[in-house]
Amino acid sequence: MVFVLVGVLVIGAGGSVKAGKVGDIIKRSKLRSSVFISPSRQREVQMVRNSVFFSPLETVIVGGPEHNGFVQNTKVEFTLDGWQIVPFEKVRRFDVWLIGYDGGWKETGSKVVYNLPPGRKTYTLLARAKNSAGEFDNTAAARTFMVNVSEYFGKIKIGNVVRQGSTAKPYYEKLTLHNQNSDLGVNVSGWVVKTQRSNFSFSVPAATRVYNPRELSANDPIVLTRNASVDIYVGKRSPLGVNFQENSCDGYLAGSFEGYDSLSASGRCVLPDSSSYNHLSIACRTFARGISGCSAPRLTAFQFGGEPACRDFIVKNYNYQSCVERAKNRADFYQGKWKVYLGRAEEIFDDLNDKIYLYDDKGLVVDVYVY
């Protein structure tokens, strides 16, 4: 009588071998058995070896994505292990087939790495050990997983995380989204930031591209060009009452901002050209040429009292709004930084360790920040 070898194969002369990975065999045979085959029964051994239920090698996937798990990276690495049953010895050669990516079997070592395209897609890795005789595991190990990665993965990054706020204001947390290497502008409004521990999430809102104190609307999408960023302040409210993009005239507004929320464009404002005040007195022109910073000049109560045209020129031309009118069409007017304020009174980041996820508008992972 010939037994089907599925569970344990014990061979005489002191040899004992465990054959694992029985799931596929059980599906077909609906039978689990364990037999002792003596050296004298070589014909039966050969019959078992030739059976469709017998694999001369065994394969195990010992490292990589969990079965039916999600992968939040485009780089996927597997570690394989395998052995030959008769005679028992470890093997170092494998064939793999990543269904959904490869066109067929390909040979590899015990480590196999895939750099997969972004998107949402399910893959199945098949792996089979092989020996120098050309035999291979005919019940290949399998591992199914899903890649859930945005096309912006590796391009838009989370950084500059202030997770403890300040001593007096622990809810003054902050993080930055930065366009590291996408040459195209990326609209991040509507993207979702989520923390693992508190399970808190929020959508990146819209903003105003040019701050106008007379119209506090925020309807412009936040588009990050290459090397541009958006600072998101969790607990703080906007000093200007609106989310905005920095520009070269923001120096006039710098006094409203705290140190950790300072404006990057301070000192870069475009001042009136000297030709615009050449008709004024020497004293007035001298005063105007002495204005070098982006701040409204301080006139004493009676300064230029006898020259109202001078006072009027200075008051009208050295302020934020007049600067915007002069500079808004210049290539260097817009700065590469946006500011967003959530105004929450509670913390959202764990002080010690957490994971912060960034998802695009399709719900795909863009970045994961771990600390």
C-alpha cells in the first residue's frame, strides 16, 4: 500500500525530515497522513516523489508584507527560506513571480526587492525553492498584499514636527508639508493628516494667495511648487485672521507674528522708486532714501508739516498694500511658503512617539512620519 506523504516523512538510517506548507496539498487531497518509509521500500519512495502531492523541496516566506496586509511604501522586500527534502539540505536559489508585476518566473536569491509603481493595487508573490538538479518546489509559497501608495509618495514629505508645543502652550504644535522633488505644482488642499495614537485627522484647508486686510477670504488651493512648503499650526490662530501664502511684502506684517511663527520674507519688500518722489523737497527725498526696511516709517507729529505732499506720499507708499501693488507682478513676489492655522485648543500629537500619516485626495498614502 502506498501512502501519500503530506505531514512528516521519516527516512531510515537515522534520517528525520519535517515537510511543512501542507495547505495546498490538503486542499487537493483532503487527507493528512504520516508514514514511515524504510530504505528497502525505495520503489514506494520513488512513487511518492513522482506523485503530484509530493514536492522535493519546501519554500517559506519568512519576511515581507503580511498576508492580506497593506503596504505603505513602493519598495517591498521579501526574505525567503527553503530546503531540499531528500537528501535534506538548505537551498539558496529560488524562483519568484510577483503576479500583477512580473511577466513570469525569475530566479533570485533569498532576498528579493521590488520597487513598485504608486497607486492602489493587489499583488501576490509566488516563491519556490530550487536545486542544482533543476528540481523545484511544485507547491509554491504565496503571499498576497495590497500597495496603497500615492503618486506623490517620496515627493511630498512631512517634516519639522513640533510635537510638544511650548511650556506655556503645549497645544502650539506644528508640522510642515514640503515638496521635495515634484517639478509640477501639487495641490495639497483636501489632503488628510492623521495621527495614529489619538486617531485624530484633519483636512488641509484652502488659503488666500495674497493677503488682503479688507477681504479675509480663503478660497485659493494650496499649491506647492518644487521646494515650497506649508506650515500647519495646530493650536494657534492666524494673526491675520486667515490662512495665506507669504509674499515679498510681508515684512510690513512681521510685528504680528511670534518667533516660531516668523515670516520668511521680512526685509524683502519692494520700496518706491526714487523717480516717484524726485519732485519733492531735498529733506523729503533724504528721508525717503533713508527708509530701507519693510516697516511703516514713523513720522513725528509736526514732521514735514510745511510740506503736506511729502507726508501724504510717505503715508500712502510705505505700507503693505502699496507694496503689494508695486510687487504683485514680479517673479519674486510669491514666497515658497504657506501658513495654515487650525486653532485647536487640544494637542493632537503624542509627546513621546507616534505615527503621522499623510493621505492624498484619493485616500492613498503620501508619507508616514515616525518618531
